[in-house]
Amino acid sequence: MTSSALIIDGYVDEPACLGVAPYISPYVREVAGVLANHGYAPCYVTIDQVRADPALATGSGRGDLVVMIAGLTVPGAYIGGKPATLTEVQQLGTLLRKPTTAIGGPIAFGYAPGGGRKAIRQAIGGFDVTLSGSPAVALDSWLSGGEPAGAGDYSLTDPWSVAGAGIIREHPAFPYVMCELETATGCSRATVGGCSFCTEPFYGLPHYRSIEGIAEEVAALHAAGARHFRLGRQPDLLAYQSPGGEFPVPRPEVLDDLFSTIRRMAPDLATLHIDNINPGTIARHEDAARAALEAIVAGHTPGDIAAFGMETADPAVVAANNLKAMPDDVFRAIEIVNDVGGKRTGGIPELLPGLNFIVGLAGEKPATFDANEAFLQRILDAGLLVRRVNIRQLMPFEGTAAYGENTLGKHDARFRAFKEWTRTHFDEPMLRRVFPAGTVLRDVVIEVPGKPSFGRQMGSYPILVGIPLPLPAKTVLDAVVVDWGMRSVTALPCPVEVNTLPVAALRWIPGVGKKRAATIAARRPFRSLEEFREVVGETGIEGVMRF
């Protein structure tokens, strides 16, 4: 008789891995493969589902073994799900005294409730065993009678990722699940300590996964119904399979092979995006990096983001924290990505940079924030495009240089002022530039029903879309941009049905407003665009109106 096992996805977020819904991390899929290979029938639930119905984890159907994956090593704000807190993890461990229980993931590095606080490494109460290192390798070792520890080994994890691919069908967001694909672990700068705050050097120097291993997993995921993929589990995609060195030279032909192979394995994929790109790699190897970016743009889907770990625009802070690139290097990298990826396909830029700032690093002074603001203003003045700016407070982990040397709490007021300046002076003008009125966003998936309803496209850091209509969760629709906030856009269902839209939605048509919306409602139905223009004039979205 086959034994059953339950995987509880507490969600993970690391500098080089995202597994918060609608993303699903490689860890849980590999663990599912290990369980299947050991004769278990794995089932899957998310921490959000357990919060809504604790019996999913504690009831009689929970199985003979429970494995939980959890842990954050970077702070974040999430819409699709809420990562498990340490208290929740420990409470579950206590409740799940029987059957056998195991916990793994980056939570083993430590835990902090959010940015601005040190992460404390501590024993996780309630669980029978903590899986150290690669959760899948450690679980396999433990189930085989060995120690619950082990480093990542693609000769082992590649077959498990194939065997566990079908678990994605049990994700509550399925089929709108973003499968985070691993291409590498480790940091090319590990020998020089890496960035002061980063946990990726804990994995050592880079270990690159083979294209064949990635292809087999993509084929299995595609067979299970996956259509959305991100090459996100790596510190720098441009360095994929490049030889050693602190800043490896990109190999465009390898990236071209990678993307074309993924497309062969999933010919009807809907999303193929990336995540981390080291701006220092671009600045140091402009020609090779440009060719590598061109290979990415040729193989991905539009609306993609290259996440730049800039961290600061203060050269003194860069030096004090052994960061990857000086401000001028980052600016040059932004220019190159704009040049290669700024063209629009279906109205959407192909590939844009995203910037990450970290506040609380060693050497930070009030003037650091002046430099950050000046750098963002320089981008605006140059007419460049940046998809988003993340500003996080440092969350240092034991074993990193930032754990001992940081400026946490020293510039809180200036930090808040910088964040507010960025949202008001940079983010909104940049959103207008990236998503001008009339931009059509295809296949927006409603995640938060209500009035307004909020949704996002599947992708890497997709823009939050507010729609001034009550829509059920999992509704999928095209939407046209009509207004902008600091971190979101307002959009109307596309095509815009002028004769049937509620008045509360009509007011969002550019140039209409509340009073004119009432006039439009009184004059309906309109038989043509010309009739409508007599009342409203030009709106900028005439091309998507329907009468």
C-alpha cells in the first residue's frame, strides 16, 4: 500500500529564488519528486490554504509524513500570498506531532519578521527534523537512513524535478502558476565575500545546471499544464555556464540555446521571463552582454524585467559593502538594456531594468539618500525606462558581513523621505512613460476581487492593475490603461464597452470624470465613435472602444 505525504508550502523568497504565490519554487517540486521516489503519494497545500482551513494540515488526511518548506532571506511585499511566519511554522510543528515531520528551506539560515531587523538563527521547534542544505537532497538522505543534510547536486535533483512536476496541478492558482526554474546556485563573487548582505554566497561558487536538465523539467511541467516560466533561480543569468572569475564573460550562444530549447519543450508557453542580471557584468563586458541580452529578447516573451541589484548610488557604500557595481556602471547597464529591450511589442516594452535599493548598509549617511534621489532623477532626465524600483530595509543574516556592520535604525526618517520621494517623483512619472494611456495589458488575472478588483499579468514583477468593477477571482481579461498611481495603474476591460459600462467605470475614461460620465450615461446608447466624440472629445483610447 502506498504511503501518503503532505508538502506544506510556507513560501520562500531569497535573492535568487522566489516561491510566493503565484510563483512555485523549485524546492517543493524537487521534494515532491523525492517523496514519489521513496514510495509516497505526495499532496500539496500552501500556507494560505492552511490558514483558511487548518484541517488541511492537521486533519486525518494529512498523510504519514509532512514536509514543510519555508523561509525568507529578503524582505518583500506580496499580493498573491503571505509567507509563513516563524510563529506559524512553530505552531504547525507542534500540532503535527504525528505523523513524522520535517522542515527545510532558507528558514534554516535564520528568521526576521521583516526588513530593518537582524535574522536570528534558531532551532525550529515542533518538527522532528530540520533539513539542512538542499531540502530535496537532505530529505532523500534522511529517508534513506542518513543525516538530514546535503548540498545541491543536479545529478540527483534533475530527476526529482521531473518526477515532482505534476504537483503544480494542486496549487490553488493553477493553471496561473509561475514555475520558477533553476539555472544555477552560488555566487561568482563568493571567493571575495560577495555583497555584504547576500545569502547566495552560502551556496559557494556557482554550480550551473545543464540545458538538458532544464529541458527535461520544462517538458514535464508543460505536460502537467504549466504555461508560465521564469528563469529566476540564479544570481546572474548573463553568467550562465560561463567560466570562472568574479565577473564571468557572458556566452550569448549558450543563452540562445537555452531559450530555444525551452521553447521546443513548451511550444505553446505563454510566459518566459527572467530575473537577476548583474549590472556589473554588463558594464565590464558590454559587447558580450549586449549580444546575450539580444539572445534573451529573441527567446523570451515581452514585458520582461532584468532585476538589477544596485543597492545604493553612493560610491562609498558600494566600496564598504563589496557591492557589484558603481553608480555609473549601473547607469550604463540601464542604457544598454533600454537599447536592446526598450522596443515595444504589442505596446509593451520587451525587456526593462528593475532597480533594487537596500537601506541600512554599512557606511550609509544622509548624503547617501541624496545620491539615490539624484541617480533616479538622472534616469528621468535621460528619458530612459525603468520598470520598477524596490526599496528594502536591510535584513542581515548571521554569516554575512552586514550582520556585524550596518546602519540599521540610524537614518529612519531620511529613509522614509527617500521612499516617499521615489514613489511621488519617480514611480508615477515612470509608470506614465512605460504604460502610456491606451496601453493594452493582455491576460490580466484577477487576484483580489472587489470594487475595485486587482489583478496582474503573469510575469516577472508584473504591474498591479486596478479595475473599477467587481470581478471574481481568477477572471482573465484584457485591460487598457487609463490612469496611474505610484505603484499601480488603473485600467478598463478591453474592448471598452461604452454603452454598458457602469457610470463609476465610465469616469475613468481619459478626459471624462464624474460629471461627464453622468452625461454619457444619459445619452447612451451611442451608435458610433463620432457620436461619442461629440460629447467627450478625444480620449486617447478610441482604438479600443466598442459601441
